[in-house]
Amino acid sequence: MNLIRVIPTLLLKGEGLVKTQQFKNPVYIGDPINAVKIFNEKEVDELVLLDITATAEKRDPKYTWIGDIVSESFMPIGYGGGVKNIEQAKKLFDTGIEKLIINTASLNNELISSLAAIYGSQSIVVCIDVRKNLLGKYQVYTNAGTEKHKISPDIMAKTVVEAGAGEIIIQSIDREGTMKGYDLDLIKMVSEIVNVPVVASGGAGTQDHLREAIQIGGASSVTAGSMFVFKGKHRGILINYPTSNDLKNLFK
Amino acid sequence: MISIIDYGAGNLGSIANMLRKLGNPGIITSSADDIAKADKLILPGVGNFDYGMSKLQQSGLIEVLNDKVLNDKIPVLGICLGAQLMTKKSEEGKLPGLGWFDAEVKKFSFPADQINLRIPHMGWNYVTVQKQTLLTKDLPEESKYYFVHSYYIHANTPEDVMLTTNYYNDFASALNHDNIYALQFHPEKSHKYGLKIFQNFLSI
């Protein structure tokens, strides 16, 4: 059997980690290296690291910092944020990341194909950010949720997989940070159309939510932010993660 | 001294860090002299087979690697693409591999109705020991490792299969032949389970 991955997503902003809600209102969480050390102890499956302001600030990823974070990690890391070309991708893989996550640059199918040819599809992940419009239709966004596109999430997923992407993170901006549960319809829409692993993102607040994304949404894996950095209804900051026994029972 | 071979296709930092944690950091090197002096080698690698093989050819290290591995028979550990490069050939590319194993690399393929079986095989999975070696000594119970690959190694010599993993079918997730060890998964990203493998490799 192939075990379901439960992946904490850490958001980098300024010098530290933050957590947002619906891509807004970043709250400071702490130091990423410290968080990685705690996640090591908890034997976390994998981490996603997203620099949420790199694209907006029109700057390169912070390679040295990413390298420092990755060096502490005995679990695989996917990095996303500000990646537009092969040179940046090379520098990032040199820091020791396992996977490159692209969002804004995912509209560039040639870039996806070139990256897949060099690093293998398994290392190239496309994160598709989605909002529901007033008519209830799903729309794809890039640039940290600021730029809207006419393409629907399922067609977007199909296109980037054909170009060479080996994994899709499907993220509901509406649910992000709300802890109210994933958008299962959205996850289903994408996981039914592609044959690469689909990671559900946006909205997880409980272990039941994680299970729903797999069993109802058809996702291969799940990622969550708030759930692994906050504890209790007052959202006190506490880095946490289910035990491997909890996870085993959860997905049984 | 352990040499971690840097031929431009690998995530070497995490391997070096795990070895450092075990108190034997080794060196990351692309120098034939360093490799000639090494008493153990690690051949890492991620990416496409032909890309990795052509990088290895361009590095000019193949001759010294063949000499150390096949003549001096020092322990060598291939990881992920590094493991696949140790075979004769791959369906992913046209270039011949190093040919240290009588094995070839094949693409996963599953019946069309198996929609839940994604390619690449990505994530944590268990291993079953088929052949006890110094590398598999005292592995923790239910050892699991991190995999990311679309192609798998098919051993033509069944005695070379050290570990198997199930992904629809059982495939060889690790091979061993004499001093040569090949791992399809990433021990450097597999917490205590990977640490144990490196510890075993250090004590060979």
C-alpha cells in the first residue's frame, strides 16, 4: 500500500512564518527552522513551504534561507513562491528541496515541460488556487490570489499535467485558514480528471476533514496549515501533528 | 572518508546532514582525486535518466567510479536516480546506464481501471526484506520510506533484490550485489528509518 501523506503547509513572509485566512490577515507564527525541528520529531510525512510575497515583491526566492530550512529537514520539502524560470529552479533544487511548486508560472506550459524534462515530473508540482464566483463557478487565480483567469480548475489541471506536472495541489482560497473543511466538490472535480497525485488544500480544521478529502474528494494526500499550528478555539500557537497511529486509524 | 558524488543532479545537502547527524559528515565532491581516495561512495540523483547519465558522463567521473566500485569493491550506495543509473538501461531514456547491476529500469503501468494508482509513485511506503544484508541489519519494525519515482528497477538476477515494496505489484525498492547497494527511495528524507540505513552503511 501507498500511505496517504498528511502535509503541513508553512507560509513564509518577511523573516518568519505566518498563517493567513482566505489569503489575508497574516498572523505571525514563529521561526521556520524551529518549526521544522518540531515536525522532524513528530516524523511528519512531508512539508510544503510557500513564500507568499515573493511574486508580489517581484524578487527571487530566498535561496540561502530556504537552504538553511531544508538542511534541518529529514522529511521531503516542496517549495513554492516567486519561481519563473529554469535558473531559479536549479538554485532551488540545489538547496535540497524535493519538489518545486509553481502557481503564477503554471500558465507557462513550456516552462513546466522544460522543468519536467530536467527534474522529472515527480518533482514538479502545480498549485491551483481557486475561488468560487457569485454564480458558484470555480475560477483559477494566480499571483497569490490577485489575478483571475478564465480557465476552470479541471481544465487547468489537465493542461499542466499534459505539460509535465507530476502533482497537483488544489487549493480553495475561500476555505483557506477557515478550518471549516475542504471544498470537496472542487477536490473531486480535479482528482477525477487527472491521473497524477492530487493534494487537497484549504480549509482543514479536524482529522475528519482530512479523511473526507481522501474518501469523498478522491484526493491522494492532504495538506493543512492552521490545523498544525493552532490549538483550541482561541487559536493559540502550538505546532502539532497527529501520531502515526492516529493517521493509520484515520485512513483505514 | 565517504564521498557524496556531486555531478549536478542531486539533493546532496540533506544526505550530508543525515551523515553529519551520525557524526560522519563525509564530503560532497565532484573531484576524481577525492573519489579515488574515498573508502565509501554515495551516488545520489534526482530527475530524468538521460539527464543524469549525461551529467555523469560530462563530469568525467565514470572511469574512477568503475574502478573504485568494480575493482576496489568499496561500498557504494545509489539513491533514487543514482540507483537507477547503476542498471544497464532505462525505458526513460536512450543512454546506457553504468551497468553495475544486471537490471533495467521500467515505467510503472497499471490496468486502466486502477484509477487510484497514480504515477509517479509518490509518498511513504513500506519495505519487505527479501535478502538480509549489512544495510538492512536491525531495521525498525514497519520501516517506511519516502518514494518519488515514475520508473522502477527490474532486476534480471532475482538474488540481487534486497527490499521489495508493493505498489499494485511488488517491485524491487532496493538491490544489492557484492559491495553495491541501490535504493529507490530517499533515506535522507525518511526520518529514523533512513537514519538507520545510513548508520548501517557507515558500519559496513
